[in-house]
Amino acid sequence: MSRFLHILKDINELIVFKHSVFALPFIFVAMIVASEELNGSVWFGAKLLVLGLIAAISARSFAMAFNRLADEDIDKHNPRTANRPSVDGRIGRKNMIIFILFNAAVFVISAYFINKVAFCASFAILLVLTSYSFFKRFSAFAHLILGLSLGLAPIAGSIAVLQTTPLWAWLLCIGVIFWVAGFDLLYSLQDIEYDKKHSLHSIPSHYGWNKTFIISFLFHCLSILFWLLFVIFAKLGVLSYVAVLLSAVILFFEHRIVRKDFNKIDRAFFMLNGYLGIMFFTLVFADLVIA
């Protein structure tokens, strides 16, 4: 039993399960908005709830494990990442590959049982999720590819319910892309010197601290703009506008915290962004239920 618990602990450290809070709320925002549009109710059914959770968790586990495997040669020389289970030997390459293939299979199978469109889209989604691991080796656009990886969440959510992607789903997706890319820029400042030394492509290593803060701020302004457009085109109510406004406030304080004391980057990255997603979903849900 003790050995099993240690394995679970190592897997959790490998995929950082708590970070699922970034994408999950936006999957379900799309699902409840799509369900309201289709059925006049936010409830899309127990089947889609279970399959949606399985698909989301397996896709994210696949992406994180694949990235850890692909980045082993990078992570082992970086003091910040040298103690990851994929680097220090706690999880070997063979077990990593098995874990990756298992989650890919679970994701595709769960998508098959959701609907045919989701099944066809699942292969393209896996391709996007793997691309981030290679982009950082030749392009500073890797931050946006990471954003796209999470931005696909609302696209997947709308496909699960509607079997299509209306304009509001794409607007929500683009908002998530710039949101994630923006906070990834701030997080990447931790590795600015390492990236320069090892010729890894990132916006911080190319443009430095000050320009990175500016670009991150612009990305977050774009995320707020596209979330506002999402609310307008999805024809949502007052509480959804409040969600956008509070998102802007949270992102403002995130930038203020990081600029004032970079040692608090974990607080800004994990806590504030986690709260943002949950808050956004809660207010959109309340908006639809009350209406």
C-alpha cells in the first residue's frame, strides 16, 4: 500500500494535477452555455459530465507527461526542474511512455463515446498538445502554443454538447489562449538566464524583463477583450459581465504582485489564475440558472 501511495505521489508531482483547475472551468463554461443554447437548461447530462471529466483529465495528463518526457534533457540541467520525477529516476522512461500511451488511449476512447465529431477532433487535439514540447526549441511562439493547448478546452466543450463550434466558443477559446500565454510569460521569467544559456526560445530570453511584462499585459488585455466578446455573442447576462470585470481585476493584481515581488510568482501563477477560472465558471453558471 505504501509503495502504491508513493507511485501516486510521484505521478501527481509529474503531471501537477492541481493545475487542471486552469482548463476545467472553461470546458464546463462552454458545456453549460452550449446546453442552454440547445436544451434551454445548463444540465447536459450525467453521461457527458463523466465523459467530459475523463477526457479532460486524460488529455491533460497526456500533455504533461509527454512534455516532461520530451524535456528530460532540458530539465536535468535546470536547478528549478532537476528534482522532477521524470528527471531524478523516480519514474523511468518506459513507465513514462506507458503512462502517455494509456492517457492518449483513454482520451480517444472517451471522445468516441461522446460523439463522432469529438472522436475525429481528438486526434488533432493530441497533435496540438504534443507540439508545445517542440516549439520552445525553435520559436518564442511556444507561449501561444501552450495557450492554444488550454484554449482548446472550450472548443472541446462545445463539440461535446453541440457537435459544432459556434462563434462564441472560438471567442472564449481565444480569450483563454491569451490568458494562458500571458501568465506563462510571467512564469517563464524564472528561467530567463537558463533559456539564454541553452539557446531555448522564449519571449523573456529574447526581449528581457521589461518587454516581457508589457507583452504579458497586452496578452491579458486581449484575453479580457475576447471574453467580453464571448459574453456578448453568447447573449449572456449581467453576472457574466461581472465575471469578465473580476477577471480584469485579478489579472491586474497578478501583474502588480509579480512586478512588486517576483518571489511571489507562485502565488500569482497558481492561486490567482486558479481562482479566476473557478470564479468565471461560477458566475456564468449562476447567470444562466438565474436567467
